[in-house]
Amino acid sequence: MPDLLIVYHSLTGGSRQMAEAAASAARDEVETTLKTAVEAEPDDLLQADGYIFCAPENLAAIAGLMKDFFDRCYYPVLGRIEGRGYAQMVCAGSDGENAARQTARIAQGWRLKEVQPPLIVCTHAQTPEEILAEKTIGQNDLSRCRSLGAAMGAGLQMGVF
């Protein structure tokens, strides 16, 4: 059975909720491993057949601990995971586009295959208090995350990507 690895970082809970929603749906289709960016290692990437990367956008960039995951894992797996499918989810206070572009550039360097456009959930948090507060992702957005997880799982199960 194919393996899906979901790597996420979350300081205020938004990205965690998104990753958990995707994982719950993907588990109906494939073996699914959910790891924080701090826990994930190069071997996790090597063992998986596809990936979902999920992180908040902080200061118009991917969150630092997610970037640390990519920094730690990039060269050890370079040349060893080409062609595998990936998707990404971004939890953003504004638009999330720059974080999505950064993740896409890293995935391009790994020669991964983007299987759908980034899923961006905008919380509209703009003040320091709103930004640092625990997030509650709405059911409509969590449904979108579950759909992404189910689609990744089904695609891996069918060998589409």
C-alpha cells in the first residue's frame, strides 16, 4: 500500500487542524504518516510515495520551523525522490501566496510533481493579538483539507501520481 507523508508546522493550531483533516481523509485510501516539521527526517521523505506540506505563512514567508525541515532534508534526499506527487496547504492571515511559492520552489528543486494548486486558508488575522491567538479553522475550510487528503490518497492508491 502506498505511503503518504504529511509534514506540518503550527504555532497557533491552524495548520495542525488542516493537516489532521487531510490525514483523516487520506487514511481511508493509503498508509498516512503525520509528522511535525521538527520530527520529520530525510528517511521519512524517502519512505513515502507522496507528500502534503502544511504550514503557516509568517511575515510573508513559510514559517521558520518548516523552512528548517526543508533545510535539514533537502540535500540528503536530493536526486532520490524525483517524480513523486505533492500538494501543499498554507494557513495565512493575509494571502499566503508567497509561502506557497517558496514551498513550490523547494519542491521544484526536488523535482516533485505538483498534483493540485496550493490550498490556502485565510484567517484574516491582522493584529498582533489575532495573529498570536489560537486558531479555529472553519468546517468549510476543513472540508477542503479533507478533500485534498482524500484526493492525494486516492491518486497514490490508483498510481496516478
